[in-house]
Amino acid sequence: MRSIATTLSAIIVFSLLALALGFKHAYDADHLVAVSGFLTRSKSMRDTYRMTISWAIGHMITAGIITIFLFLLASGVGSVTGILSNLETAVGVMLIIIGAVGILSVMPIAHKHYHQHIGNKIHTHLHKHRSGIVRKSTAKTHLHHPLLGVGIIHGLASNDELLVLFVAGLGVGSLNLLLGGVAFFTVGVVVGMILFGAAVTYPLLKYGADRIRLVVNVVAGSLSIIYGLMILAGLGGVNLFALVLPG
């Protein structure tokens, strides 16, 4: 009985650890700036939930694959994580692209029209409209679809918390239980990102005029580009909770 209680206690602690690590992991800066670039264009809270959950599902796919590899190739963990760390470059490039597309999709562009009237007089009319090609392409795209791919790339490149989960899972000693830990980890990621998505989207939907949404979108896109450049420059990642909480 004591051994069963000890095992059950270890599983509960492991599950809670996975949940907490997942929640913390959602607030990595590269996650927040990438998802923010899409959230600022959300048309409803339903869109926001679909986008955040899609991102988390993409993250879960690669998280599960990485965990299985780490468990089956325990002796080669260093080489596996070394390969994954090189994917930070892909994240940096992705953030720059997300930021640029987000800004171009909302920035007004001046366009001149020339009209010739009777007497050969030519009049110039200046019009402002949104970025044509980018806006049309993004308008036809369900934003939760590309976020699935963004989550997959993020899941490959950011794996610090997964390594902690893996080391803790070795004490459990079962791949099935370790995958259960990944499931709890994913729930934590989903909850964390949904809360962040609601915090960004709700004020914009309730109070955000077009100009406010434009400013927020440009700020989010600019931060995405800046952070992408920081990653390419070799600067380390930042986590919101690591900045707030000690240790």
C-alpha cells in the first residue's frame, strides 16, 4: 500500500509540475510576440480562442515528438538538443516575417490618381488605402491555420521546460506516463496562451477604434521584428515569469 501511495504521489507531483511548466512556457517572449501579431487582427473572442488553441496544438505535436526521441535516445540527449537549439534561427526569421506582414496588412498607403478633363487639364487625387496584396491574402486566410505552423516551429526550437519535464519523467520510468506529462504540459500551455489572448483581444474588441488597433498592430509587428533580430544576433530568450518571479 505504501509503495502504491508513493507511486501515486509521484505521478500527481509530476503532473502538477508538467502543468506549471507548460503554463510558464506559454509566456516565452518569442511566443507572445508571434501570437500577438495575429491576435491584433482577431475579429471576435471565438477567433482568439481558435488561434491560441491552434498554436498550442502545433506546439504539442512537436513537444510529443521531442519527448519520445529524448526518452528513447536518452544517451544522445546532448546531440538531440544541440540540433534543436539551431532552430532558434528559424524562429528569428519567422518572427521577422510575421512582424513585417502584420504591419503591411494594416498600414495605409498613399496612391495618386490622375484625371484629364475638358481643356486638357489634369487633376491629381490622392487616396489612401490598405496594403493591397498583403491585405487581400491575409483577409482570405483563417489566422488559426498559420498559427498551427508557428506553434510547430516554436515547439521544435524552445525546449528548456521540456528538458526539465524529461529529467523529472525519468524518475517515473514509463513512456506512457511521460507522454501523460506532455499532455498536462500542453494543457498548461493552452491555458496560459488563452489567458494572454483574452487579455490582448478583449480590450481591442470592446474599446479599440481603428486607429488604436492600427497602433497596437504596428507595435506588435515592430516588437516581433526586433525580437527576431535579437534571436539572430544570438541573444538569449526571455520569459515573462522569469522576469517577475525570483529564481
